[in-house]
Amino acid sequence: MALARPLETVEAPPAQAGWLATSVEFCRRRPLGAVGAAIIVVMFVVALAAPVLAPYDPQLVDFAAMLARPSPAHWLGTDSFGRDVLSRLIYGSRTALIVGFVSAFVGATLGAVLGVGSAYFGGRVDLYMQRLMDIFISFPLIILALALVAILGNSIPNLITAITVPMIPRCALVIRSSALSIREMPYVDAARAAGFGHSRIILRHMLPNVMAPYLIMVTAFLGQAILLEASLSFLGLGVQEPLPAWGLMLRGAAVEFAETAPWMAIFPGVAISLSVFAFNLFGDSLRDALDPRLRTQ
Amino acid sequence: MARYVVKRLLLMVPTLLGVAVIIFFLMRVVPGDIVELRFAGEGASVSRDNLDKERARLGLDEPLWKQFITWIWGIARLDFGTSMWTGAPITEEIRLRFALSLQLAIMATVVAVLLALPLGVLAALKQDSWLDYAVRIFAIAGLATPSFWLGIVFILALLIVFKWLPPMVYTPFWVSPWQNMLQLIWPALAVGYRYSAVATRMTRSAMLEVLREDYIRTARAKGLWQRLILSRHALRNAMLPVLTVVALEFAFLMGGLVVTEQVFNLNGLGLLFVESVAHRDYTLTQALVLLVAFVFIFVNFLVDLAYAWIDPRIRFR
């Protein structure tokens, strides 16, 4: 016993390292990814602590302070209704994160299930599924989202649906190609020989093995979903006033008063870019860490 | 090869038909139709009778399947019909907008390629140096910056620094190339930056892969100049994936610039799409979506053909 101990500690493989050690290792080896992760964490804290952090009520109209320059009272100035830009940015992070996370997770998950199912059943199912995906992919992302918003009407859940739907086929394509090789694995044959049903094999045996591309797709979609939300809100088809959202803040007055109040147009754009930038940085490093062979655009 | 081309062209038909079915029925599900919208301003003064008469004139009183067949039959004969909102032939409505979108897409592609090739190659050659990091950050930032916002920033910068605003009324290239360029160069730059980001990343990763190939080592061992190795051996082989993303992005630009067009007050296909959906102009929306989908599928097809042409190892059956 006394002899075995030191041997064990020496030879114990670091495979089961705790998540803390894994994250430290990730940060050390991928500094860019760590920067992205740090920005994401800050965003989360800001979104959660919005009521504490925001100096004003984001919807408070103050005609005495219309288009005020950035000053100690309003750090990032005010908009054409006298609303505090900083407070609106802080509350806007909630909208961006909710829309981004829900649509990226739902879109990637549905896509993964479809992709794995398509690869698993193969043959005719696969062929028809691929044709259907081709059809959906030939619609540009924003056009499909626009049409869906027009049908469903403006509300946050509908906006999320409109952003989610175009993501599904794009994820299904990527996941399908990874699942094709998994289908040939002996453990899938074994599961089939054991008499498990299709859904059990797909959900319990194949899905966990496409985790790497799945996570990569989620992080990639997160950034895209935030961008798409901003674009739709900018067109007036997304989040509606007076709810604070970054894309919405760039709409109308921000362009109209661009010369006299440039802060209205600059800061929300910086917020959008910075958050998408963070998700992309993190997603890229995650991709390199999880699967260096997998390259998405 | 000829068989392959024919097969691919034929395969486009079911995909386009699928797109047609989806957009046709999607539009009918959108609440409110064109007749209601047009007469909404006049309130109760328009009787139900007149509304129905107008619907009958536009053929909206027919059963859906019949409307669909009529429309598809027209498309099959390359007759896209007339816009329900303006009454003008759809080919007329789309022609000018198409020219504008095409020009913008071409200009953005030029901007993107001019940025992406040198940056991507440099980053790959100096992998993991500060230069590589700078290029990668520049590219990721490009993916993250909404091009419509970048457009707003350009306008702002021009306004504040030069007290000058790009022309906001569209001049076709053949009327005044100078005016036309003055207007379109800004959206092309704004869109081109994002576009270049995609291409830079692809150039870098393709070059990294190719530079590790045996034939590059052989070329080096032969004592060839670095420049010749790069241009003749490496870059040419790294071009395939780059060509793919450039082409796909180009196809995307033809219909996907909805928001940037809004910022620069450009009447391109994207803006036309938003307007036609807002008017519930079924015929025009359907034609536009079909056109954009066709461009996308066709560009995909051209990319596949170009593959075989550039890389003789790829042969199609």
C-alpha cells in the first residue's frame, strides 16, 4: 500500500483533470480564446446585474436632457428622447444574450438531431433530408428570417423563432458529415445488435459523439444570432421600442442626428461588435482545442 | 463531363421548385393581403364588394393550388408576370435593382480579395508571430462588425472629418462613372471588410495546409526562389477553398444586403424585397426569392465546375 501510492500519483493520467485545471490550461494555451471568454463573462455579469449597474431607468424619457453629450451625469450621452445611452446598452445586453443563446442552442440542437438522424437512417431518408436542407439553405439567412418575422409578427419569442429556423439546416449539414463516420463505428453496430430502438441509438450513442462539432456550431451561431437580431431590430422587424436592444438603438434617430450626436450611433455598434467578437474568439479557440481537423467557414 | 453538367442543371429544378412552393405558401400565411393594405388608408369607405373585385382582378379569388399552377406555368415560360403593387412587369422592376446589386457585389468582392489574399498568405507564412495574431484579430473583428453599422461609421467619419457626404441618389455607372463610384465605394468597403474576413481566414488555413505538403519541401530543396514557390506551387493549390468561400459569399451578397442598402439609401434587391414583403406584393416577392435562390444555386454549380478545371485530380461522373 505504502509502496503503491507514490507510483499511482506519478502514473495517474491527467485525463480526468477538474474543470478548473482544464480552463486554466485552455487560457494558457489559447490566449485569444481566454480574452473572448473574459469578455463573455463580463457580458453575463452586466446582464445579470443590470438593475444595479445601470445609472438610469433605460426607458426613462427626459426631455430636459435630449441628445446630451457624454458627461459625468450621462457617461455615454443620451438619445433623442433623453434616455441614458449607457443604461440602454446595459439592459440591451439582456436582449442580445437571451435571443443569442436561445436561438443558437435550439437551432444547433434541432440541426444536430436532424443531421444525426439523416446520417443514421441513410438511403432515401438521407437523400430527401439533404434535398430539403438544400432548399432552405438557398434562402439567404436574412431573407428567411424577414419572411418569418412578417408571418409571425413582432415579439421576442417570434424573433427567436425567425432567427432559429435558418440556422437549423446549416447545422444539420455540418453535424451530418461528422455523424456519417460515427455510424460505421463498432459500438453503433453493437447497440443495434443489442436490439436498441432507433431513438435510443441516436440519442444515447451517436449524439454524444458529435459533441465537438455541436459545441463549435453553438458558439458560431451565437455570434451570428446576435448580429441577425441587431439587423432585424435595425430594420424595425425585431425588438420593438421602448425595449432596449442594440440594433434598435441604431435605428432612426441615431442616423438622423449622426452629426450632432454621434455617440448614439457609435456605442451600440461597439457593443454589438465587441460581443460577437468575443463569441467568435472563444468559438475559434474552442474549435482548435476540440477538433483541429474540423474547419468551418 | 457533359453528362455531369446536364445532371446538375436538372437537379436545380426540384430545388428551385421547393423554394417556389415554400415562398408561395409562406407569403399566403402572412396576415393581410395586398388589397387590404392598399385600401387600408381609405378605411370603411371601400366596400367589401370593391375589395373582392380588386382581388378577382389580381386573381386572388382563385383556389390556392390554381394560383400556384398559374404562377409556376408562367415561370416555366420565363414569364414572371407583373408586380401586384405597381402593375409594372416584374422583369422591369428587377432589372435596374439587379444591376445595382450586381455592381455592389462585384466591387465588394474586389475589396475583399485585395485584402484577403495578401493578409492570409502573410499570416500563414509567419504563423504564430505577432503579425499572424494581428491578421487573425483583424479578421475576427471583421466577422463581428455589422456592415450596416460600419457603413454608418463611414458616413459619420466623412461628415465630421471632411464635411462631405457621399451622394445619396443613385447614378447608374453608364451615366456618370465618377458619381457612381463616389456613392458605391463606401458600401463596398463596409461590406467588403466583413467579406474579406471570411476569405482571409480561409486563405490562411488553406496556405498553412499546403505549405506542409511534400511538393513544397521538394521545391525548397531544389532551391527555388521563395516567391516562385509561393505563387506557383503554394498559392495555386490553396486557391480552391478560397474560391469556394468567395463565390458563396458573392452569391449571398446578391440578396443579403438588406440592411446595408437601407443605410446607404440604395435601391438594390434587398431593399426591394423588404418593400415587396411589406406591400404583400406576392408576385414580386416570389420572383425575387426565386431569383436570389437561383443565383445561389447557380454559383454553387459554377464553383463545382471550377474545381474540376483548376484541379485535374477531380473528375466528375
